Amino acid sequence: MLASTMTQTALYQRLASSGAHLGLYSGSETALSFAGPAQELRTLYASAGVFDLGWRGKIIVTGQDRVRWLNGVLTNNVRDLPPNRGNYNFLLNAQGRILADIYVYNRGEYLLLDTDRSQIETVIKTLDHFIIMDDVELQDASETLTAIGLCGPKAEEVLSASGIDLSGLQPIEVRDLLIKDLGVSVVRGPEQKPGWYEIWMSTPNAEAIWDTLIKDTLIQVGGQPVGTEALELWRILQGIPRYGKDIRERDLPQETEQEHALNYTKGCYIGQEIVERIRSRGQVHRKFTGFEFQNGLPELGKIEENGRVVAEITSIARVPSGTGEKDIALGYIRREGGAPGSQIQLNGKTARITNPPFEISLT
């Protein structure tokens, strides 16, 4: 059965009782903020923030053909993943357009797919279409597995105080551990997400683990709970595209600048012919980049000049800094005009092109 397009996370009631401002994010109802996004953003940069990740979904892939089959569908090398290691992938259509983005983890007897819950239905429906004579089964585990996130320079200190051994844990690696006799899986985020950790657990254990992190360890390092509004600011500052906003079905993989989602030597997969054609014939005409605005933020959408689209703004943010608020954005620009450091006029707004992550002082 497919997950519904909107649901409350496993922590929703606990977050509601704590006074969090609640709302919809990526198809799930969760905490938008606790003490305000500006303060929470500072926590993510200075200490550690803990947050609900129930808006992420999980799909378990089993069957003897699972590795060979999935490697022939997604854009990255799933076949050679070591146990408990993962990688980032795109799911493409035959025209090379991006239908979803997914992290895939080799969990030994099964593969675990991690993506936004808003993408779960599309992912399962699309993947199921490509199961022909293969011994493969897909199970939506989003209701039985949930996650809590930690991010910040003191995130590792918080986890260590909770009895979690992170020594030697590599980016996108999973380690199975215990928190107060409760089984969890701890994941270190990819290199694109510095200081990011995820704790996966059975849904019934979510509140107990949340309380342990909040009461026993987080306050000791000056951390606090964080909502999705602050996480969005952090995401934009890091230059991490979000599917549905910065990456859409009309976009091609190389336009997104997410080369870590692509493997050019693994062999055939859905949409591979288009990806290879772009690689062999030269770069695409536009690229994903960052914008720093000097005189206010533009509206989201495409920006034309002389009848030609010169840029498209997909995410905007006004973030606090030590010298006042800073206006930044993510989006696409034509490659010939997108050199880092160059300036461009976009609907009367002056923007400087920059490769994320953005440099900012929050003190």
C-alpha cells in the first residue's frame, strides 16, 4: 500500500505538546519552529540542533535480484556498495528527466531507500513498473521506521554523550547501536551536509529517543530543538537542492551540478543514454548555482531578458548575519554568464554568482 500524500510524523504529538509551531513540510505535518528560525539557525552553526526527520520515508527492497535490478534503474553504482554504506541517486525517466532523488543503503539482506515522504508514492509506482521477471519486492516502511536528525559542530558530542560510538564512521555509512537499550541505526550525512547525523528507529521508540537527546545531552552543549524553517535556511546556505523546488521533472541531471549522483562507468540504466550523450557532447546550457542579492530578493521563477531566459530562481532566503540580514537564493543560470564572482541584473535586482556553500557569520 502506498503512503498517503500527507501525514503526521511519529513525533507530531510530542512536538505539539512541547509548544512547537506545527505545519506541513514535504508532505508531512511536523515542527516548523520552536524558538524561531533565526535562533535555531544559529544553533545549527554554533552548537547542535535536534529535529524530527519523520518527513523522510523509507522503502525496503528485498529479493535475490534486488541489487542487479536496482543498479539497472538508478543513476549511481548500487552494485558495488559495501555493507552499511550508501550513495545518492537520481531516478530518471527514459528522456533523462529527474523523477526523484534517493539515498540507497546496502543493509546486507535488503536495500534501504531513503527519500522525502512526498516522493514515496512516485518512487514506488515508478520502480514497480520496472519489475518484470525479477525477484524483487518493494515495501513502504515509512510508517514503521522513522528518524531523528542532529546537525551542528557539537552534534557528535551529543551522540557520544548518549553512548553512541561514532569513531571511524564515514559519510553515508550506517552503524547499528543502542540508545538506552533501544536499537537504532546511526547514519553520518554525506560530505555535502557537514555535521549532519540521522538516527533511524522503530516508530514506537521515537518519543523515548527524542526525550533522551533533549533532556540528557542536548542542553549540556547549548543545543536546542530545531524546526523545518531553520533547516530550510541551513539547506539553502549549504547549497543543497531539494526535490520539488530546485530539482524538478523537467531538469536534467548535469544541470543540477549533483555529480555525486552519477556514475559514468556502471553500465546501462533508465535514462543513461541521455546522460551519456550530454557527457560526451559537452555541457548543458545552464547550471545550478547560488545568488547573493544586494538590493532585495526577486520573486521565484524564470527571469527573461530580450525574450531569452537568463536565470531561474528556485529557492530564496533572508538569513541573519553579524552585519544584518543577507539575501541569498538558489537557482539556475546560463553557463556562459554564470562564472563565480560575476554580477548580473535580474529584474532590477543585483546578484553576485557564487558557488555554495555561502559564507556567513551569524555572530
